Amino acid sequence: MLSTHLETEPHNTQEALLLHLKRRGEMTVAQLSNVLGITEMAVRRHLSHLQSEHLVESRLVKQLRGRPNYFYRLGKEAKSLFPSGSDNLAKDLLQLVQEEVGPQGVTNLLKKRNELVVKKLQDRLAGKDLAERVVEVAKFFSGEGYMTDWEKLADGSFIIYQRNCALHDLASEYRQICAMEPKLIEELLGTKVMRKQHILNNDPVCGYLVGSET
């Protein structure tokens, strides 16, 4: 049986499977078999059950060589298993602001919040190069519930991945939250940032391309 909310330490194989999909975005049966330490037949049995519960979905991907392969990802019903961060207080406050001064009031409030975040992280980021700032920013967002990691590309740029939308329900209603997030990351890192993947557009992760310093 799955817990109401999944923690970083899973209690059973199916929870571990879901957490790996959350972290990686999409995985094959062979990849899941390797990280879980169980047979591919056992993986397929767990996937079949999770698909019947609409917690996992799959897509067929053509390969350059050989037969097509199935890639598995979290289904929409799985979102409720991870912390959303959109508590009633935040939602009520944004609703009150919108009722009083309209959508621009919500935008202005979120800008003020972003300014607070930048100020809060100033000391942590001061004197660091881009790679070190990426590490600190990823740590900050992970602490906020976004399950964030990153990778460095060959050209010196970076990709920051947010594998859980900590404000999914709230951002679905107030899209200003998502619209302003790349700008916040830009201010924190001091370089151009572009969102390449977006969970609210049904991508498995939010992915941000971070330009190099040169």
C-alpha cells in the first residue's frame, strides 16, 4: 500500500519505483530493474498495477537500432503523492489580493517575494562562480520541496531540473508564479535562464537552461 505522501525514504518497492520516476522523469523497465535490484518481470508486474491506478503512464519510443522501447513516467494521479506546498493560507492570501487589486496585484506581491528570496540568498551566493551558484540555488529549491538537481553541459552552460512542482495546484490557478520563476533564477545566478521543460505543460520536469558566464 502506498503512503498518502511519498517521502525520500520509501517503505516498499512501488514507492521506490515512483520516487525514481519522479527524480529521473522517464525510465525503461531495464533501468528500473537496475536501480531497484529486482527482475524485469517483477518491474513489469509493479508497473502494471501502478498503471491500473493511473499512477504511471508509458509511451513507445523508436530507437535508432533495434525494437522500440517503452518509457514510463508518473501519471497525473501520482501528483497528489508528493508535497504540493500550496497550503490554504497562501491560496487564500493570493485570492484576497486578486479580489482587492486584480491580477497585477498578485504579480506585484510575487515580485516582492522574489526580492526577499534574492536578499535571503545574497550571502550564500556572494563571491561564487556560476557553477557554485548553481549548486546553491539547487539546494535552495530542494529545500523548498522542488526535488532539484542539475548538470553541466559541454559548452559550459547548465541545466537545472525541478522534478517536483512544490506549488503545482497554486501555480495552476495563478500562472504568474511560473511566469516569474525563470526571472528569479536569473537574478540569483546573474546570467540568462530559459525554461525548456514545464511540468504544467505536461513535461515530466521543469528544466531551466542556464547560460555560461562567457
